[in-house]
Amino acid sequence: MIVRTLKDNVDERFLTHRLRATSLAGVAGGVTASLLFAYYYFLEQSPRWDLLAVALVIAAVKIGALAFYRMTD
């Protein structure tokens, strides 16, 4: 029986794909929260502030991370 460790299965490509997938998931979550907020605000006439808060937190973290990486790289 051959036992494979995690180190044998993880390489740079896996880490790059994980980074891209996480970034894409964050952007998709922010866009979805923004669109749902807009739907409730404009069509249902009852704003969902929790959705706006989620969208703003995602945007703030993204901009903050970009600024941090720009200053430290």
C-alpha cells in the first residue's frame, strides 16, 4: 500500500489555483451581495442593510489588502 502525504500532492500550481479561486469567490460574494441589496432597495422598496454591510466589508478588505501589498512589496 502506497501512502501519499500532503506534501507530495501540493505544489506551486495548487497554491496558485487556490489563491485564484479564493479571490474569485470573494469577488462573486461581493457582487452578489451588492446585486441583492440593489434588488431589495429599488424593487422591493425595503433596503437590506445587512447585505450592504457585507458588500462594503468585502470591498474594504480587498482595497485594504491591495494597498498593504502595494506598500510592502
